[in-house]
Amino acid sequence: MQKFDHVLLASDFDNTLVYTQSALDNGTDIPPMCPRNREALDYFIQNGGLFAISTGRALPAFMDYAKDVPMSAPCVIANGAAIYDFRTNEYLYTAFLGEAIYDHMAEVLARFPTLAFEVYHDDCRIHAMNPNRYIRNHEHLTRSPVQVVERFADIDLPIIKILFEEDFPVLDAVRTFILSRPWGREYELIYSNEHLLELTAAGATKGGMILRLASLLGVARKDIYCIGDHKNDIPMLEVSAVPFAPANAIPAVHEFGAHIVSHCSDGAVADVVEYLDKIY
């Protein structure tokens, strides 16, 4: 038996494992992973640990980056809408949006006709409506070009998530509107950035999918550890034996009560591995 057998460590990608904020804000290149994180993950995996990424990114937005991340377990992607194994290139579980999304988005667009958003599928296609600077910056960040459409009806199923991209007051109005509708409870609405609002099927959160992943891997709840920096990470921090967050996490994550480690750029995930090394 190895030191970290049946221990699951799940990390957010953006601004937790790799600092991508400057690339999103300024269109610069994404820096490589901190060497300290890489060394720590190699040690964790070599000693039997299960390391997974839990990201808001859907398949096309993370596929290129996955090649450079040491992983020993399937990943949670699309903000908790799926579990995907990059080692075998297959989905293990999905929570797609249903056909009702067409009627519901018709109501949203009637109220917000210029709303900018991306639509992600189970393959590498991304559709977009009303592209703005946030979509173009996100396109650069993910290295995934979008296909612009004029009508939501031209977008086909399956849809894994919708990503609204606007200034925060607009996003807040959209969120309030959706939650006010009779069908609003059919969806999860959570911010992954002050300019990004994610819509997934009800129950499709990072926390719920981490628990499902742990069950698939035979990991006990007491051996699940998660680290993340934003609001969409809080559901997985809630299921973590000890919730961790980098020093650069938003105030809401600090207020949640996460155990704060170093800044993402300085090896936040390495700090978690060092913590685990002391207790296992």
C-alpha cells in the first residue's frame, strides 16, 4: 500500500493550479504551471494519490491544457456538468441540458436581446451569440474558436452548459430573471468570474460531481480534498475534508472559511500536497 492510496485531491485550474487572470484581462499568453506545483503533483501521484482537475472549462476549452497537467484520475469539467477521462478520451458521466432550454432561452433573449453567451456541447464545438469583448478574450484564453449564430434555434443538442459573458450588473439581472421564472429551479447559476455566469442543469455542480467521482474511484468522503478560488468552487469546498484556497481567492471563498495557502503563482497546490504529506 502506498502513502496516498485512495486519497483524492481535486484542484480548480484557472487561478488555482495555473494563474490565468492576466491572460484573461489583457490577452497575454497563459504562463506555465508553477514548477513547485508540478513537482508536488508528481510526488503525490507517484505515491498512489488520485489527482483530478475540477474546472469550469468544458472539453474544448481544457483539452489543450490537459496534456500538460499531471493527472491520475478522471476530471470534473464544465462546472460540474460532466466527468471526463482525458487518459481514455471518454465521458464517464454527463448532465446535459434538456430540450426545454430552447423555450427558456427564448424568454431570456426576449428580455435581453443583445445578451452575449457561449454554448458548449459534448464535442469540441462552441456556439456563440452576440459576441463581445469578453467572449473574444475568453476565446483567446481557451484557445477555442467559437461559431457565431444568429438564432438560438440554430444551436443543436446536446448542450452541456451555457456561459453568459457580460458586465456584472447585466449578469446579475439575467440571473435574477431566470430565477424568477417558474422553470428557474431547473438550473444551476453560478459565477466563475465577475464577467462569467455559468448555467448548468440542476444538481450539476463541482461539489456534486466530485462526490460522484469519489464514488467511482472508491474514495471515502474523509479522503476528499479540494482547492479552488472562486464562487463556483465553493460547492466542492463544501464536500472537502479540509477546504483549501489560494491566497488570491475572492473574498467569498475566504469568508467561506477555506484554509488559505500561498498564491496560485507560488505553488498553492504544492502547499496542499505538503499538508497531506504530514497527515497520511
